Amino acid sequence: MSSETRSGSIDSDLQTAQYLTIGMNLTLVLAVLAVAAGVVLGIAILVLGTLGVFTVAVVGYAVTHTVLHRRVAGARRRGRERATVRGALALIRTNLLLYGAFVLAGFVIVFQFGYL
């Protein structure tokens, strides 16, 4: 496999990670709005459903990024620019913390308002 092909594949993996992150950030915005609407309107199923679906999406995001992480981490050993790889991985970790914080806050809301 030529270095151009490997580099292109790595660039593709980084681009895929970027698209997944953008998609998850949009999903987070929609989830925040849905949970807020559910709390304001007093619709427990909207809050619980949103948290459930978002939790599944976060797990899928984490699994997909784990696969991409392994591919991209292999690129380090082949001399890929470390700053690009480190930046991408730092973004993934930061987003996972943000998504996890939202899910935890959502469950605090669920228990605080007695939805369960």
C-alpha cells in the first residue's frame, strides 16, 4: 500500500470523525430542546425518550470513534502529523465528556421531577 493511499485513508477517517462530531453536536442541541420542552410541558415520556435515544446515540458515537481512533493512532506509527491526530482525539474526548454530562444532567432532571 502506498503512502498516498494510507494518507488518504487517514484523512478520510479524520473527516468521518469530524462529520460524526458535527452530527452529534446537532443531535445534542435537538436533545436539549426536546428535554427542555418535555420539562416545560410536563411530558415525561418526551424527556425519558429523548434521554434514551441520545444515550444510544452516544454509545454508537463512542464505538465508532474507538474504531476510528485505532485506525488514526496507527497512523502515528507511520509518521502522520501528530498535531492533527492529537487534535482530533482531544475533540472526541471533550465531546464525550459533554455528552455524558448532558445525559447525567438529564437523569438528574428525571429524578428531580419524579418522572421515574
